[in-house]
Amino acid sequence: MTSLREELLGAPDVPTMRMLVPGGWEVIPLEGEGYERFAQRFRTTVKRAGRPDVDAYVTSMLKRWIGDLRERGGLYAILPLDLPDQRTLPMSLTVSLVGDDAEHSLEDWVTAKIRQGTTEFLDDGRTVLAWQTRTTGRGEMAGTVSCQYSYLIPVPGTSRRKAVMLAGTHLVEVTDPEDAPHREAANALFDAMALALDFVPTPAANRA
């Protein structure tokens, strides 16, 4: 297991988040210069991972993805950009802030999600809700599968009207079995990061 370090992540109108980040991973804000750094470093990672042929596709995809992510409350990307021996990991984790909107409450959305039967709580306190999805690559991404691990964690002091959404992504070959060691390791790492997330106490932050 890689070593972990503590990172403090700020977000508007909520307590500061405290995360454990693996060694060699970098936290990149998705505002201002953060996007350009994110795009360049992610493209470099894809090339080093042996897929330089998808560079143009990845650039276009990133622009759309980051735009969509920002609209949905995306705040940070956490990427394995500085691993020892120039190793590469086709993985990423994004941190977003989600909440009630004009049409639906967050609590109603969570209730509906749980009723689908595709989620589980990772902790005894039933605060870290997790689910997984798989997307088979098409076109330039043919031959790959994007494994996404999603987590929803309520923000204290908001009566569950706001939550942090973590979305971990692991790009694998379509021929890799479900129980391949690197797939199980990625799942375990994202689970551990979600379970370790907490909030720095402030006078205004009461328990949800």
C-alpha cells in the first residue's frame, strides 16, 4: 500500500475538507490555471501509459468533461502525476460539491438511488454511500473499459442538503478480468480515500 499524506481542500460555504492522498498523486484545482495544468498532465499520463494515439481525442474529451464537471460543482482533480520511476497509473479522482436544486432535493435523489439497489454504505454510520459503473470505450477508446467508483458524503451542518461527491476512474483493458489485482487495488484505494474524508471542525459546522 502506498503512503498517504493529509491534504486540506477548501470549498465555498462548507467546512474545509480533509483528505488522505496517496504519495505521488497531485491535487489540482479545476479553476483558473488549474484546468490547463490538469489537461497537460493528464495527456502526458495517457501517452506514458502507452496510448499516444488517443491524444487528440483525450484533449477534446477533457474540455467537455471539465466544463460539465464545473457545472455540476467540480472543485478538484487528484491524479497520480509524480510516481516513482516514471510509472503511470491510468486513474483519477474528482471532488465535487453537490446539493439541492430547484426541482429535486439531494435527499430525494439519494433515496431514489438507494432504491435502485445498486449502492452500498461503506461505513457503519451509513454516511459514505458508494456505487460503481462501467463504460466500454468506443472509437478511439475501443479496447478499454472505464471503471468508475462513486461516493457521496454529506457535509456536516447542512441537514444533508449538501454533499461531497468523489468520482474515481480507472481505465483498464477490456480483456482484464474483474478480479485482476490492479482492478481490486484501485477499488480498495478509492474506498479508503472516501472513508478517510472528513471535515475540519468550525464553530458554524454542526453535525448533520
